[in-house]
Amino acid sequence: MLNENKIWFGKSGNTKIYALPKMANRHGMIAGATGTGKTVTLKVLAESFSSIGVPVFLADVKGDLGGMCNPGVETEDMKARIERFGLEEEGFKFESFPTVFWDVYAEKGLPLRTTISEMGPVLLSRILELNEIQSDILSVVFKIADDEGLLLIDTKDLRSMLTYVSENNKELSSRYGSMSSQSLGAIIRSLIALEGQGGEQFFGEPALDIRD
């Protein structure tokens, strides 16, 4: 919580532990055993930044942090914690914070999308679990698309591009190097598998702009 224009997120004995907002662009790590307060610390930091108007992005895989959109509930455990840290005297109160949920599947939140071109060949190769040769060929396919002024929006665009390269392999190999039909086929198969796992919903427009 905010205290003396600083983010108060812990206490050691009688000493309050603060984070200075102007220093918050440093990297940090919150570590500890189960039940020691890692998630609560994250929530306190996020809520405090929100209170001073700083947007916060949280990758909440387990759904532990989404409750910030609702005011907290006073339980016996919370009463003990409030009393232990003297939070009531510091002006603590239960409140909600503006929250937007991003959803890869576009079912329960703001659609989270990006384009194939913005994803790029390196990260896409990792997602597709390609080997080194296949990754190199995918990078060449992206280069061909760039040279020909083609924007790869979704997985269908990339499949069409891979098919085009396969059909014109002999002509293109003189400029971009040899690309085996087996490797091209393997990339297409991996791409189709990705589509079956929700890739079609993830790749497309409008692409996410973090500034929105």
C-alpha cells in the first residue's frame, strides 16, 4: 500500500520495507516457500502502482491475482494480519482496482492477438519446436516474404507462403539457398498442429499494442 508516497510492501520487526516508485524500473525477484506471501506481495505492488496511475501487466497463469477487480473480504486471517502490521492506523481499506483480462481464446476477456510477422521466425521456431535446419529455413521464408513485400498476418498466410516456397523451390534456391521439401513439409505439419491447439485465434489482427 502507499505510505508516505512510497510503496510499503513488507515489515521486518519495527522497520517498514519500502519500494521507491522512481526506482521501480529495476529488475527484482520475489522468492520464498509456499505460504510465505509471494502472491500477496505481488498484489500489493500491483495495487500500489495502480493507485499512482502506473499501468501493470501481470502474467497470472494460475488465476491467483485476478481477484484485484473486487474489494477484499474481511476474514479472521485478514483481521489478524491488519492488526499485526498496524494497517488500520495507516489508513488501510478494502478496495477494488481497474482490471482488464486478456484471453488467448477470446472467450472471457480482451482478445490477445499478434501477427505472424510480429512474432518473427526465432520465437515462432521455438513455439513450433523446430530443429536447427527447420528454424533456418523458416527464417529464409520470412526473408522471402519481406523481400516481396508480403505481410504474414495469420497461420493461413504462413502456410500459403510455405506452399509458395515449396512450389518454387528450384528458382528460389539460387537466391536464398537450398531448402529441402522434407523440411518445408515438417514446418507445415507443425503449423497445422499449432492451429489445432488454438493458434488460429492467437494469430491475427488487430495485434496487441501494449500502449492501448
